[in-house]
Amino acid sequence: MQNATIYVNDAGNATLNTSHINNGSSDACGISTMTLSKTQFNCSDLPGSSQTVTLTLKDVNNNTSSCNAQVTTKDNLAPTAVCQNTTVTLSNGSVTVYGANLAANSFDNCSVWSYSPVAKVYTAIGVYNLVITVKDWSNNAATCTSVVTVSAPFGGDGDNRDENALPTVGADLTLYPNPSSGDATLVFQLPTADDFSVRVFDMTGRLVFSHEGIAVAGENSLPIRLNGIAAGVYLLDFQSENRKAQKRLVVQH
């Protein structure tokens, strides 16, 4: 018996073979079969500790023997970082862009876990290259660059506002209680039925909550459950096909 480490592939799966943990098993008359208690692993096996897998041997006379090995699942494949360019407009002298929005199309064999920087504030008109780092559960990282064009306020000199930019939902988005102990309710309104997504990130860009659904026209509510989460400030990101908004959620214990 020997312990083993296996790696998930680009589809997020890994297969354990008897050769991974068999370490010279033998029998005087010959071994007829070797079986494992578990052979298939995937991304859900990554966050935890090693798992016990039993190797069972049977000889030609149907005598059996077994032993245990510790199997660790790892991921060494970096995400694919995909950034989009954006044009934003100064409001009261500043504008904020969010890494999770600009790199939302990034993907990984398991899942993208964090985006850095979480937010970037611009205070001057210009064109900027914003490098965004995305990481997966195993801390594998990749980067991409978003070109951020900051324009003057609407109606001001030099305005080149992107007409395709998503409008914010503004006052139609309510999060309460805030501060909270970790549980809150998000209330939002949409003019028509639409798909939507809600993601909550900590200030390092780590994803701590994710939900996708279909909203009805009018008022909708969604419970946000962050049980056991550390006290601090979190960023809630809401997006539908035509709308987006961010809210800060303060968790206090």
C-alpha cells in the first residue's frame, strides 16, 4: 500500500487506478482481482483533506485481503482569464469598476474563486489598462487586461459614454438588515421577467455566495445566507440581462 495524489483534468475529473496505491502486493498462488472502494474524484474533493480508499485483493482461491491508503485530490490547472473592455462616466468626480464584472467570462475546470482587484476607483478622464487576476479554489492564477475608458459626465466636454453599458438598478435594489449577522434579504424590482445572478465577494475578491435564478416582473426577494462567515465588509454584485448594481454588506457578530 502507498498513499497517492491525483490531479483533476480539464473537465474537473480524476480517476484513481489500483496502480496508484498498490505497492507490490503478492500472493503465493496469484492475485485474481484488485478493486478499489472509490475510483472517481472531482472538484468537490479538492477543498477537504485526504480520503481513505480501500484496496481489496482476491486470490485464485477466493481468499481476500485489504489495506487502506490516503488519496489526495489536487488541481494544477490555471483558470482561463477573460476580460472585457468598458467605458464608464465620472460621477461627482469618480467612478468605480469591479474586477468580478470585467472578468465575469473567465472560467476554470473547477470554478473561479476570486477576482483581484475587487474594485478600482478612477478620478480622471483617460484610457487605462486594468490587469485583473483570477484564481481558482487551488490558488492557481491567471491574468487578463481590461481597457477602461473613463469619460466626462454626460453632457460634459469629451463625453463618449458607452451606449451599451448596463444601467444600474439604483433605488430598485434593497439589502436588509445591513449591518447583519450574516443573514440578509435582497429585494429588487425588474420591469420584466428576466434571468439574474447574485454574487457576494469578500474584500480580497473571494466568492462567498452565488445564486442564479429567474425573476418575475415587479418585486423579487432573495435570502442571502452567509452563516459562519467572518465579520467584515462584503460586496454584493447583482446582474440581469439589462441591469446591474453593487451593494456593500457589513457583517457584524
